[in-house]
Amino acid sequence: MESAAARTLVFICARVAIYILHAAPRLTGASSGPSINQPVARRTQLGRIRCSIHPRNEGLIYRVAVVTLAPVGRFDYLIVGFDILSPLLGASRRGSCWIGYLLPSGCGISPNTSVCYVKKPEQLDNMSPLFDGLPDEVAIQCLARVPSYFHPQLQLVCRSWRTALRGLDIFKTREEVGASEELLCALAFEPENVWQLYDPLHDRWITLPLMPSEIRHLARFGAVSVGGKLFVIGGGSDRVDPLTGDHDRIFASNEVWSYDPLRFEWTRRSPMLVHRAMFACCALDGKIVVAGGFTNCRETITNAEIYDPQLDKWEPLPDLCHSHSSACSGVVLRGKMHVLHKGLSTVQILDFGRKEWDVADYGWLQGPMAVVRGELYVLSNGCISKQCAKNLPDRVVSYVSDFHCRIGFGMIGVGDEIYIIGGVIGPGPRNQCIKQLSDADALNVRAERPAWRRVSAMTHCCGSILGCAVLRI
């Protein structure tokens, strides 16, 4: 356990040290190049470093090894410590979790030496509660660059880190500096109402807390990500009584749940204006738009509504131009929401500015769809095809003969790849059993020669995928 924590420590500190080396001069207003009297920025090999704290009358003395030297604003040197996660390793001293130290001009420190830095109490006035000696702006940007996979461990370091990592500033900063990550979210049939997140960077699945909905085996819902949170909207129960074979009476609902990955908790939000299931649901300009679907009486509806997560409020939108007796879905292309009905070639497009729906016939193929970098891909007739503009032929990207027996799977675009996850293999001539799958496969559609690769299977869920979404944090 300690070796795993130590490896985590080394990885995170290396990333933060490299960031501080390159970004701190810019953030603190220092010039891009060193002057004659300033040392050139250098990087040395990272290793284990022990930090000891000794109370003295003249202040606190920090003894660390110098990892990086760089000109930083009015300071000559930036010294990056290496004991950032020592509380996870059982250290009892509160002072052992520092990472950064700024030394005043003229201290005469050189690389690869041990340092004793005397810091007087009056120098603490403008110090950050997150990292000793770093301005708040730099400290937040350090934490923002740590992969989200390590956030649960980071929140154990101290209260100030937990508060910072649960705040909106971290999410906004990750967006600004290009450190955002895309996680795949999936809800399978088994176990009920349990979501899992897939981290493509580390090829690992994370199980979320049980969604506290009272609806058993929630299905036919909408799932989107807005503002760093996962939203699960509407839907009904897919539960079947094992004795009578009867379905649950809740076919559609108006309930809304959101999951905050920074706080690791579900929250009930304001309900929709209308109960609905099997409807189109998309995130558009920081808001959520739902349209069409079926009521709890299984009647088709054309009404639409929009949700503002900041205000936690739903407002009506103009109705769709027409409804259909089949389920509908939605995709966002070129900044516009497109509503598709199964079995129809026509598409209804929301003009957000005019608040009106337009109808077009693009001749798109029928089948599971995924959007990758603003391009639409469809699985149809045993192959993945890129859907081009109107009157242009589709382009076959890859064949999927290995999945011809697989049904009920989820298909979604994450980054440059299409993921196919879960599903079941039904009974056939040689197999009378139904096998629930936890498999996951990825296809890089932007590669020169796209090829399928197997990624880590879901660790806790299996079976038909009831919903999936991409969570950007």
C-alpha cells in the first residue's frame, strides 16, 4: 500500500514541479528569459526527499532538497519540494505536506544542494493556505493540472485542499489551461442504478455511489454533462416482477438528478415540466434541452423544454414540428440540436436563436450513433460510417463483424475514439443462454488505419447499457 502511495506521490509531484517550472514566471509577471544576474531555469532528476520542520525563535526552518531553480517575479529562486502527499504515508507532522518555496533575492542557493530557509512570520501575510510560498493563483493552477483520478487521494491531505478541489475554481481553471478530461459514464442493467466512470487516460473504471432514485432499474432516461456534472433526467422503471412477469407501472417520470464528481454525491434537481421517457436530450450552450418522447401513459408528445443548471429552472420551448410512434434521440452538430426518430429519415433541428424547429432530410443511416470531434458516425450494416453532408456519400471507417451477435450495447464518442461497451449476447443455435457483457472496445476514427482495440472491461456493471454520456471535468 505504501509503495502504491509513494508512486502516486512521485507522479503528482513531478507533474506539478514541471508545471511550476514552465508556468510560474508567466503567472507572476516575470520576464520570459533570465537576466545576466539570474540563474537559468534548470531541471534536475527527481528523487525521494525528506522534509523536516524545526521550530526556531526566528521562524520556521524548512530543510528540503532543491529540485528546480527559476527566476520568479521579485524572487530569484523557486524551490519545489517533494513531500506533497506524505500524510498518505503516515506522516504525523502537519508541515510535511508543503510543495513550493519562494526564496527572497540574494540567498545564494545553487542546484542539487540541501537548503535551510529561514522564513519570518511577517512573510506569511500573502501566502496561500494551499501551498506554502505560492500565490493563490499559482496554487490553484498546480492542483488543476493533477489528473482527476488522484483527486480522492488529494482531498485527504488537508481541509484546504479538499475545499479547493470541490470548488468551481478548479473546474474553471482546468477549462482555461486545457487540463480538462473526458470521462465515459455508463449505466448498465446490472446492478440497478449504479453508474461507472471510465478514465481513458489510466484505462480504469470507477464506481459511483448508488443513485438515490426510488425508481427501480431506471431506464429510458436522458443523460448529459453540463458544468462538470452528470445529469440523469426523466425515464421510468425497467423492472419486471420475477413472479408475475409484470412491468413496473412507472413508464416515465420528470425527476432530475445530478452527480458532482468533485464532491462524490448525487443531488436532486428541479423536476421537468412534463413526465417523459425515450426522448431527445442534449447539452447546448451550458444548458440542457429535452424534446419529444412518451408520457407515463405511453402517449407521444411534441413539447420541448430547456433547463438552466445555474438557476435550477425549467422553461418551455416551442413544440417539435411532428411526433412519431418510435423513440427519439438527439445529437449536437455544428452547434445545433438535431432530433431523430427511429425509422424516419427526417431530422428536426432547433434554431436556438429563433427558438424554432426546422425539418430537414439528410438521408442518414439508421443505427447507433456517436459524435467525435463534431462529426457524426453511425453503426449500420456491419460497419462504422461517417455521415457526410447532404447529397454526399457516406464514408466507411471500419467494419464491426466481431459485434454482430452483440445487442443492447452502448456506443459513444470520447476524444478521438468511439467506444462500444456492455450489451448482451442472446441465445443462438449453439448457445441457449443469455450472456451479459462487461466488455469495452475502442476505435480511433481519426487514425490513418482505424483498428479496434480492447480496453478494460467494466469492473462492477454488466448487461444492456441503459444510458451513457461523456463527463468533462
